[in-house]
Amino acid sequence: MTILVVTGTGTEIGKTIVTAAVAAAHADRRVAVLKPAQTGLAPGEPGDAAEVARLAGDHVTAVELARFPEPLAPATAARRSGLPPVRPYDVADAARKLATEHDLVLVEGAGGLLVRFDDEGSTLADAARLLAAPVLVVTPAGLGTLNSAALTSEALRSRGLECRGVVVGSMPAEPDLAARCNLADLPVVTGAPLLGAVPAGAGALDPADFRARARGWLSAELGGER
């Protein structure tokens, strides 16, 4: 695994923290995290890629291709800002270059798999196809996640893309019945293995504590020890 694309079934579900956990689990390797489009932040504010590096450690290189100030889908944010959008080939070219200098490249999308990069309808899925890279899907824990996870995995299969697995992005300390059942049901509805569950609030941990715990949240396939 040299390049891994990380997507989510939606936004604000723990995708960046899962990316950081995977990066932290590979502390003995050179890791790059690539954020194709960062939206909703002004120049100079730390974005998702910088947050991954902060949590995961000094072995991580953070790269951001484009930044748009309004908290909108990348295509909409680019159009409203008057800035050029990110294109899938931009993402693929950047990821391939980083792969020549790093052991692992994590490409973290914005929102879900089919959120548009540009007005032509390009998406993270198109970048993954250009890279022939597997895709890790991050999901919420609770009620409603089975449908969105199934739709995402179906979209991957229809495009000939590999779903490497599923990770729950924010597992409650005291999960309710739906969250507990979903741990067993997510592999069934997606046809992909459950590769971990990151606890709710993990992003607020001290970075040293985050790094010490990260491998325990993930399966061996992602560098963990579950």
C-alpha cells in the first residue's frame, strides 16, 4: 500500500482524525497526507492536512493543493471565489510525486466520495481511478450509517474501485444499540472489512497520547494491532 485514498460517507464524521490515526500507526515510515481541496478556512489557518501532521508526528509531510475561503463543496467554493478548481489529474500528479519520496501517501477528500471538485462533475473517485488506488471509507457510528456506507461502497464498485475497508470515525464511549449492531452490519452492507473504530474525542487528545493509542484503534491492515 503506497497510496490510500480516504473518503467519508459525509462531512464532520471524523475523516481527518482517522487519517491522522493511520499516519500515526506508521510512525516508522515516511508518510505524506495530501488534501486536494481545503474549504472554509482563511489563508494561514491550519487545515486538515496540518491537523493530521500535528496529531501524527514529525514523520508526516502535509500538502494542500488548493484552499477556498467559504465552507462549501470544492466546486462551489472555487466558483464563488473566482479561483481555479482542483482537477483529478492535479490530485493524481501530486500523489504520484509524493509517492516517490514517501512510503505512504494518504489522500484525504472533502466530504463524501462524489462531492464535486469542479463544474464538470469531477470527484475524488476520478482521482482514485487515475491512481488505481484503494479507498478507505470513514463512517459515523450510529443510526443511518448503513445506508450511506452501502451507497458509498456501491459507488466505488460501479467505478471499478477497491474499497479497502471501513473505519468508524467517532465511536461513542457508551455506544447505543444501533452503534453496537453497526459494527457487525457495516462489513455486510459494504462488502468490505471493518478496519477500526476511532473513539469520539480522539482529536482532542494530547498528540503524544494520540500517537500512543492510535494503533489500538486500527486493524493490522492499516498498521494497527486490533
